[in-house]
Amino acid sequence: MNRDDRCRRIFRDPDFAELVRRKATLILPATLFFVIYYFALPVAAGWFPEFMQKEIWGRVNVAYLFALSQFLMTWGLAFLYVWAAAGWDRREHQLLKKIGADSKE
Amino acid sequence: MIAVVQQGNTALWMFLAFVAATLVITYFSARKSSGASAYFAAGRRITGWQNGLAVAGDYMSAASFLGIAGMIAMNGYDGFLYSVGFLVAYLTVLFLVAEPLRNTGKYTMADVLAFRLSPKPVRAAASVSTLTVSLFYMIAQMVGAGVLVRQLIPGVSYEVAVVGVGILMVVYVVFGGMLATTWVQIIKAVLLISGSLFLSYLVLQKFHFDLGQFFSSLTAISSTGPNGETMTRNFLHPGLIFKNPWDQISLGMALLFGTAGLPHILIRFYTVPDAKTARASVVWAMLIIGAFYIMTTFFGFGAASLLGPDYVKANGGTNMAAPELARVLGGEVFFAFISAVAFATILAVVAGLTISASTSFAHDFFVNVIHHGKEHRPGEEVKVARITAFVVGAASIGIAILLGPAVNVAFLVGLAFAVAASANLPVMLASLFWRRFNTAGAVGGLGVGLLSSIGLILVSPDFMKEPIFPLKNPALVSIPLGLIATWLGTVLSKEKASEEKFVELTVRAQTGLGAEKATEH
């Protein structure tokens, strides 16, 4: 079986469709979320200065905490992705084994 | 006077120690590396954490270390907005680009496009875009290096500094290839992180490790206003320097979508054995880069609070805020250390840019466009890359000296990100995920993204007193233009081969079947 045939077989396999679907289910909403969350920061800084100047913890205001939360959001989504990707890796391995294609090749 | 000479000497000695260490690495890399995969991709045997450090090293430029610290020191919170954008951008890299790129490509970004599109036109267009981005970025770094060294090491002139940086980066790339460049990045990243950790520690020590006290001190920073009056500002308030929010949004778009299109970052993912390691290395990079940018809180705002904007302005200006803070808190030796770190930072970044430019020229343009995808003589690809690195080095030394130290080149970095976001990322994503996509779409997207970014910059406030285009960064307009061109080019033409190849590309991108392997020992 040459590589083209094997690719077509994998592409048509329902397990492959399921793998791609699972990736998309995480990646698309997560991307939408971080883009919106990120641009909310310059929007708030530019058009809602009074809200951003509100002091929350001692003299620390919303603006700083919002910016700091972006770091936590980024790391959080990164770890969510890594956690989900471990599952994708297992599915990918099983799929390649089933088709008789070794990913080491 | 004696003190000045001695402090210059300490910085110089520390810098020379860094240079010596990197040259030893280059020597051993040169002995080890043979063959194209070793030269362009370090044999694909770099580990996850090593590549994570190297990505961070490639990315954290002098603009982010000295520039952001200075912006926060002078005007507070608005500077911190940059720190945020530089990190969040890595989610685009992690989610959409790193793994499929590693699975489908070999040495360059254009490999992903050439997989299913007509190779010659897309490689030529991608190579032009890569060389443009790398050169813009490089010239900004070279001019910055010259100015910085002149301030840090008394007695070294702008020209000598530029030539020195240029020669070193060419030596790393020509003799050591990707392996040496990677280790230069790793050492630099470790130095930069250690330096900023210690600087942050010294700042917090001044406030007895009381964060409440630290942040309170930022709410009333006094400085001299433009008309000589004393003004007291709350440095945690947004909007002290950026008056037009659209500027921030446009810049944010360039950062968020441009990072995943920067050629010198993308080629780093070819240095690891597989897509899973590429994923791990992005996460390592995100931890390191995030930690660094959070620390800009302490040494950026710390400089505002402990030195004050007036002091920074009188002692070397915005870019010297971090080194001056190190001098005041840690003495001359620590000042010398931070200065040497700043120089190492620039050197590592320009080395990364040189290898990305020369790889693209040799692999995309020379072998695949001019020589139809075959080397005429074995080893020719690497030889051409070495010659290109030499030419790129000479050209950027020449341009940097010609422009001189007085020219403001900060906009060049923003422009590089804008081109990467408007030209490179749209076509790469379309190639990976859009079945209908074809060659006309790729060439159209790359061309329009590149030209509209440059065109808009030329009529922006950086170039015109009465600008036609009001924003400093073109991304807000140039990204949609790049996308429209990608879409129009695609729907106006048909290419059966591209759609047929999509099956193979998708399977390979998603499962790694047939991806390039690491070389054996």
C-alpha cells in the first residue's frame, strides 16, 4: 500500500474524523475566547478608564489585575490544551496502528 | 573618570566572557554538524525544554527587555500592555501553528505552502516575505545594539559596536549553523531570566517584600512635565501616554497574529524530533516568556518608583532604565552584568534572524525556485546558506551604519510583526485548513499583506507630519486586506492538484504520518 492510498484510507476513517472533530471542539472556542479576552483589555483601557481605575486590593486597580489575569488566562489555556492533547495523542496512535502505519516511519 | 573606565571594563569583560562561551559552542557545533538537516535544523534533536528556552531567547529582544522597562518607567501602565500582548500571542502559536508546521514542513515556513501549492511561485513569494520581515527586524536590532553599546561600554563607538555584533552573528551562523544558534539563544535566555529575577528581588527588597507598599508607591509618581511644571501621576492608570485606543488595538492585532508568522520563531519548531516535542517546547517557552513579562512589573514600575522618570531621562534615557536601576540597587558589577545581558540579548536575536533569512534564501529560493528542487552538487544548499548569511550580515551592518544612531527604528519591529500577521499567518492557516485554497490565493495574500503593511507605514505618523493613515501600526487594516486577497485569489482561480493534495496534507498535519525525522547519532 503506497502512501497516497494510506492517506486516503486514514482520511475516510471515522476515527480520523472524530480526532479532527475533537481537536476543533477545543481549539476553535478557546481561540475565540482568548482573542476576545485579550482585546477586551485595550478596549477597557481606552474607553472605560474610570472602571479600570477602580481600586480593588489596596491601591491595586482593575487595570493591573485585568492585565495580570491575561497571564493566568494564557497559562491556563495552554495547560488545558496540553491535557486535551494527551488524549488526542492516544487516539492518533491507535488510528495509525489500525491502518498499519507506524508513526515512526 | 577612573570609575567610568573601570565600570566600562567590567561590562566589557562580562560581555567578552559571553562571547568566548558562545564561540566555544560554535566550534564544537561546527565539528558536529554535517549535512543539511544538521545545519538548518540542528539534526532535529533539540529537546522540549531546550527549544522552549531557545524560542524564548529568540523572542525576548532588546525592545522587550530595555524598551518595555523604559516605557513603564516613564509612563507606567501603558507600557505594561505590551508585556501582555507579547505573551498571549503564544496561544496562536500553540493552538494553530506549531504542531502542523512541524509535521508538514522541513526547514522553512514556505514548506507548508509548497506541500500542496505550485512550489515555485509560493516559495518565491514566501521567501521575499521572510527576507523582508527578517531584515526589518534585524536593522532595528542592529541600530539598537550600536546605540546601546555606546552607552554601556565607554570608548566603543556606534560603528565599532555595529560591526562587532554583525561579525559575531555571521560567525555563529556560518560556522555553527542552527545548533550553535540554538545554544546561543539558550544561554542568553538563562542569563536574561537570572538578571531580571535578581533585579526584581532587589526592587522588592527595597519595599521589604510588601507588595501593598510597592503598589502604593506607584500611585503618586512625580516628574517634570513638558512645560517645566511638576506633575504627579498615578502610574497604575491607563492612558498616560497612549491617547488613541485604536493604536493599541492595531498593535495588539500585529502582536497576537504576527508572532505565529515570524520566520525566525517558526523555524525553531523544526529543530525538535516531532510535533509532540514542538508542543512541549511552546509551553516551556510560554512559562519562561510569561515569567519574564510579569517581572517587567517589578523592574519597570520599580524604576519609576525608585528612580523616577526625571532621573531616567537624565541618565541615558528610556532604554537605560533597567541598567540604571541595576546600578543604583546592585552597584557597578550588577550594572555591568545587566549591560552584558542586554548585549547578549541583541546578539542572540540577530543570530536567529540571520539563520532564518539565509535558510529561506538557500532552501526556498536557490534550491527550489532556481534549481527546481534539486541540488546540483551535494552540500550546495548549506553552502549557499552560509554565503547568504555572510551577505545578510554585511548588508545589515552597512544599512545600520548608513542610518546612524539618531534614526528612530522602533517602528521597524512593529512593521515586521504587521507583515507576519497580514501576509504569513493568513496563507499558512489557509494552506493547512482550507481545502479550496490554491496558489493564486497564496501569492495574492502574501503580496497584498506585505505591500499594504509597508505602504500604510509610509503614510503613517512615523513618516508624515500630517499622516494620511492615522495609526502607527498598520495591522488593523493590513490584516483584513491580506485576508481578502487570500480569499479573492482563491475563489477567482481553480487548482485541482491543490485540492487533491489536501487529503495528504491534512493527514500528515494531524497525525505526523510521514513527517521529517530526527537524524541518527
